Amino acid sequence: LTRSEIPAHDRMVSLSVQIPYTPDNQAFHNLTVDGVVGELVMADGSDTYTFDFPNIKTPADTPAVPGKSELFLGLNFQCYRDDSDPEITITKT
């Protein structure tokens, strides 16, 4: 069975990551209003996959304080299209 067409529907693209909560990463804490351009690059040893996001935003969630260990900031990005690009573009090289 093969689909001959895919009906158009709204889609939501999201990306969730955990990063150390450091001064360098603090700028990720509240990207709700303006958003930023983002890129994620992953390699599997033979191929490289690049995920481009034209406008990503994340709410200002407070990092959890687990005790006497490193603080991590959980980021739940929502990805939005811009005037010319879709929410996500994936390139394999």
C-alpha cells in the first residue's frame, strides 16, 4: 500500500534538549518573544545530518535544582517557519 498524496495539515515541530546551566547557555533561557535561527548537526560516522530551524523559541522554564550536582536546563523548543523557509530543513551530506 502506497500513499498517493499527503493531505495538508498543520504541523508542530519541536526539539527537546538538556544542557548544563552555565553563563554561556543562560541566553537560551527565554527565547519566547523574538526567537532565533538554529542549527543542529549530527554525524553517524559516515553521514552528517544538518537540521536547520529558521525561528525557534522556548519558554522561560526554571531549571530544576536537584541538590549538590550540576544544574541542567531543560529546553523545549518550538520551531516556526519564517517568510521563506519551513519549520525544519534536513540536509544529509
